[in-house]
Amino acid sequence: MDALNPTSGQSDQPPFAHLVQEPGANPPPPPPPPPRRGRLSAGLILGLMALLAVVVGGAVLLGFVAMAVTSLGSDDQTEEHYHSLARRGGDKIAIITVEGTILDGDGFAKKQIDRVREDKNVKAVVLRVNSPGGTVTGSDYLYHHLTKLAKEREIPIVVSMGGIAASGGYYVAMAVGDTPDTIYAEPTTWTGSIGVVIPHYNLAGLMQKWELEEDSVKSHPLKQMGSPTKKMTPEERAIFQGLVDDSFGRFKQIVLAGRPKLRADPKTLDRVATGQVFTTHDALTSGLVDREGFIEDAIDRAAELAGLDKEQTKVVKYKRHAGLFDFGLSAHAASRGPDLAMLLDMTSPRAYYLCTWLPSMTDE
């Protein structure tokens, strides 16, 4: 029988028979929802977001590039910031910060010194020291340029010690010269540690255990003295001790030049120049520092020495100015890890004015 009755033009199947699903058949897809009016489609939203990202990203990139170009185009890597006293004062007291381990000396601290040298409005300096010291050469380099700055500009230097101002950190503090009441230490400051160390590690026992042999070719046995791959010979120890003694002698001369009380009684210096770290109380007693106080006290003393009116004087400090390329290079260097030059530098014998717990060259 035909599914369609020709006489009636109607189907012989029951009503809604087309909605009855046969066993095992897939259900028909649901009808599409009616279009929503007054709302943006997902594709249009994504497109607008992409366009916005391109515009904003381009603007940010241009800003970073401009900052990097500005940074590269100038040797001045410091930014001056207001610290205290008269915000609109014409005269300045500059805070130069020596913080962290002192390495080559020609870093941010040196840039601050150069900035002060060029600013004729700076009439006094507060040297803020928060450092355990560092290399002999780096510490002496900063000391040299600080004393040169004070002499050339004829401005006083007052020291404010932070948590630690030891060894090379104490060395640079001697830039105050013999002017009285110029070294202030906070109540919890650790200072002193007057001494020299050349770190040395003896790994010969481990090499023997691992059956490793040091077999370098050298022009003379002393060319590789201090190598951690072998025990130090008496001759090598004597040579290194001579280097330490020479640097130690200079350290004591610098201290005597900056500490009138110790200069009047050199035996006192011998009692404190043992590498020991002292509290502020003990440092006051021995004459290593002059006053207990904070940076505000050092600022007041600097203004007094320079004859400045504090209502007309602005205290400024300096911050690092890092451009885009600085961050990029730092990140790239960090991702690569230590390179050969860094590794060789770390393994070179070097003398330190440093408050440290590294193994020192002591008698076995």
C-alpha cells in the first residue's frame, strides 16, 4: 500500500509517526537556538581583544624601547630621590649607599660618587654602609674615590652604619678622615672585623678517593700555588701569608688615618684588629665608632659640619636606573648559568677584607 492516499493527499501513517525513533537510531540534532539580538558574537569579541592586545602591546613595547634607548644613551645609571628635610631646599646632603658585598668597586657605589662630584649643590655626604666587606682592591678603590671626593669638593663625610659594617665595609668608612664625631652606628650594628683572608679549599683527599689526578702543565711549581687539588706546601703558605700581611698592614694604616683615638694608642688597634666582629657598645669603647645613632643623627651632623640651614637643605639618595636591556641581559645570563670567565674568576686566589665564614689560610 502506498504511504500516501492519492485521493485525500494525506499520509496513512499515524500522527507524529515521524517523531517515533526506531531502536538503535541516533537522535535527531536539536534545532538551532534563535539568534540573540543586541550582543556581540564570540568571534567578534576575540577579534576585538586581539586588536586591543596588539595596540596595547605595541605601546608598551615602544615605551620599553624608549626606556632602554634612554638608558643606553646615558652613562648616568642613578636616579635622585628625595629623602628628608626641606623638599624644595637649594642645598643638598647626598646619601651614598655602600650595600652588600664589595667586588670590583666600580659599581653602583662608584656611580653615586660620580653623581655627587658633578652636583655642585651637594654640600655634604652621608655614607650609608651596610656591607660585610669584599675584595681588598674593591674596598680600597671606593675608599680612594670617597676621600678624593671629600678633598676635591671640600665637603664633609659622615658615616651611618646599618646592620653590618665590617671588614671592607669598615675600611670604606675610614673616608671620614680624622674629623671628630663622624661615625654613627645603630644599636644593633656589627662592625670591626679588621683583617684579611685568602680562602683556600683542600680537595686532595676527595680526588684521591675518586682516583682523580691533577696533572697540569705549568712553567713553575708556584704557578699553580693555592690550587684546591693539592695540599698547600710550606713555601706556598709562606708566600700567601706575605700577601695577607701586606694587605693587613695597609688596612691598619687606613684605620689609623681615620681613627684619632686609635692613632694616639696603637696598642688598642692591635687588640681590636683580630678579625673579630664587635657590637656597637664594644666599638664605642674601643674607639672604632664615635656615636650611637641612626641615619637621621648622621644627617644632622653632616648639616652641622657643612654649616647648612636644615630648613633650606634637601637630603637626597640615589637609586639604580635599569633599562629594558639590563633586565634582558641579566635574565639571559641567569638562564645560561656561570660562564667560563666567571668560573675562572671564582677559582683565582684573591685576598678579601671580608667578614666571612669561608675557610681561611690558618695553620693546620
